[in-house]
Amino acid sequence: MANQLPNELIVEILSRLPSKSLIRFQSVCKSWRSLITSTEFRLVHFHNFNKPNPRYLVRRFELRENREVYTVYLDDQLFTLDADAQIKFPFHTTKDEVILWNPSVRRNVTLIPPIFPNSYWKDLHLVLGFGYDTVSDDYKVVRVAYDGLFFSSRPHVEIYTVKTAVWRVVTFPDDLHCFFICPNQSQVFFNGSVHWIASSDPMPDVSRYSIMTFDMSTEGFGEIEFPKDLPLLPTTKVVVTVVGEFLGVIYTCGFNPSWSRSSNHVIWAMKEYKNPASWTIMHNLDYPDKNVGRVLHVRNNGDLITESGCGDLTIYNRETCHYVYTSSMTIMLEDTLFVDRYQESLALLDAERDAVLDEARVEEGHDERFDDESLARYEARYLIQLFGE
């Protein structure tokens, strides 16, 4: 049985299981609970489980239902409206409320109000960033708030750490040329820092652009220059992303916000982090089909996940130069469809359970919240499969 196996083998087996099973396995014995909740195991599990199981999180907005829907897909899986892959969003937040939610372990933390609330400004432009500090082994949220009436002024910055559960003021530097984080942009957490597209002025016609960074360990801001050969015009759109193992940008030329259509995409990758001279073109695509719109993400095999002007998710195969229409998302609003990497973790495992009903079910099919003893019995068959009779 489990107590007859070497501890190293138990760690190796458990670290390759999904978070949902590990939550239940805490009830097997005290030693397993101690192991699964330890920082060391959390880091091993994050690496061992996610590396062979790359997945993506798709967020879409349903107009008829007036709701956001989140769905998880494997890297090599076509995008279908499979309800079994959907993650239920259980919160109804207010404007000032920020919630850290880990659907992998069904836990959440509601952050205390910031030092300067949203009501402090009459017209607020707010940007949030989230990431992990490897030095302090802590998750952090950075809050960048701009006065919408005076965009020329520097933003007010606060940072929240999960371990301390408090906000602190962070000084924004005066030497950043591009200090205004562009609205309706996704962020990228890469190499220990959050990355946003930033501009020197809210007016796109007179602005210059770069990538603003915030290091979660040093809590300092930085700037990465765009490729020199990347022209920025009023009809272009640039999105920061991850291309394989590199930081990247997706450059869209001839972008039409009304229909999310475009004529050309250029995808760049920075082969050496923070070295602007290492920007390299990975893809240069001219669309023969004008109904195919913006590129959302680059898969591990190099295929491109794109969105059509009609709201369909499509996959562009580099080798065949063909598009595969996978599903209709019924999206008709600009910038309401996002695709990003999804990685399971055991973060927030010691936090309170979220508002969604537990996924544990009795075999008869009735919903029921299980106590520890019931959970252990419920998972007995999985333990037998792992360790034998």
C-alpha cells in the first residue's frame, strides 16, 4: 500500500495528478496532507503536471446571456463548445472588488480595498497585473491607476502580497518614456515580470510605444523597446504574448476595429530577453480571406489561433497554409475573445473554498458536500489503481 512505497516515488506519482484529485487525497492520511500542502510539493507539481499537459484558457463573452465564459482546452485539441471543459465563474463582483481565484483548487481570496479606492478619481483608468515572486514565494497583484482627466500625470501604483494581505504604495519611475498602459490589452507574465503594451501618450496618432515591465521580485518598472522595423500607424494593433519560450509581440496591420478584420500579421519573438536587437520575425502572414481577423495566440507547434470577423475561433496551420474553423463563439464585440496559457497549480490551497458547489459527487449522481472521511472513501478506487490492492 502507500506506506510501503518510498517517499520519493509517492511524490513523483502524486505530482503528475490533477489538482482536483490532490485536494481529495489530502484526506488519505496526515502525511499526505502535509506533503500536498507544502511549498516544495506545490512547485514540483506545477512543473511535472503542466509541462506534459499544455493547455489554453479561452475567455469569450456571450451577448445573449450577458456573461463571460471560460473554457480549457488541450494544446492539440480543436476548440468546441464542450460544456465539460467549461469553468464556472461563481462571483458577482463590485467595481472596487478584486478577487484572486484559482479554479484548479476551487479557492479564492478577496483582496482588501486598496489605499486609494476607485472613487478617488472622477474618471479612472485602471490596470491590474498578477504574478509570482520566486524570491519570497508569494503571489502579488500590482494596481496601476491613472487619472482619466489628466493622462499626462504619472500613475498611482500599489502592490498587494498574498502572504501579508495588505496593499503597499510603489513609486512609479520618472524616466519611463512610455508610461501609459494601453486599454483593452491583455498582460503577459513571463520571466518573473508582468508585461503590458504602453504608450507615451493616450492619443495614438502622436504616441510612441514600447513594452512596460514590472518585476514581481524587485517591484520595479522597466521598458523594452519594440522591433525597429515595426511601423506603428493608426490602423495597426500590437499585442504582447509568449511565442514558444520567448517573449513576443503580434503586429496587426490594416486592423479594422469594427469587424476585427485585418490584412497582415507579423509575429515577432525576442530570442534574448530584454535585448531589442534579438527581435526576430517568426511569422509574416497575408490573409487571402479578409474574414479572418486577429491572431490570439501561438500554439506550441507554431500554429496560430485566430478569431474571424464573425466570432469563430480558427487555427492556421503553417505547413499547409490552411485555416480550420473550429467553433462559433457568437462574438460581435471588439476585444471580447481572449486566449492564453492555462497552468494548474496548488496556489491558495489553504484559502477558503469558493462559491461553486464542490465537484465531488456520490455515485448516484446527487450533489453533496463531502467531509474528509467521505472524500477518502470516494477516492479509494483511485488509490487502488495507483498503488494496487
